[in-house]
Amino acid sequence: MRAIIIASVIFISLAFTYDKPIDKDCKCKGIPLYGRVKIVDINPDFKVKIVTAFPDLKVQLVSAFPDKCGKWQIVDAFPDFTVQMVSINPDFTIQFVEHFPGIN
């Protein structure tokens, strides 16, 4: 009986554990989340949802030098990675900011 209770507690605690989609080194699926980004409709590297509070990543749009976590330069050709904007089932959520981009 004791083993069943312990197993149940472990199972429930694992069920509520939230696995963050973005690593501490600002990577998701091994891809750095800064650089040149192309927005696509099909076959993206990442599906993202835009939110206004509690994002996984704060994104600052820049015109040059997207060299730090969360700095994105939107391009039409030669992207570092591609994203698709979705409303359900995203890989991670983003919030556009003017200052202080990075992992939330």
C-alpha cells in the first residue's frame, strides 16, 4: 500500500512538472533564438504564439546586429531559422518588446 502511495505521488508530481521549451542558453531544439528570421506559412522550424503577458521569450525586432538572445531581424531570404505564427499548440510563446529582449 505504501509503495502505491509513493508511486502515485511521484506520478502526480511529474505530471505537473513544466518542461521549459527554451534552454538557459537561448536555444530551442538546438537552434539559437536570435538572428535572421523568416515568417512562413508552412514547414517552420518553430511554431510561435504571440502573447501580451508571461511569454517564454521576449523578442525585440532590430534592423541590424541580431546577435543576442531574443533579437530578431525579419528577412525574406537566407534566414537563420523560420517561424510560423499560430494560435494553438505553439513550440513557445513570444512577446514583442522595445527593450530588454531575452528569456522570461
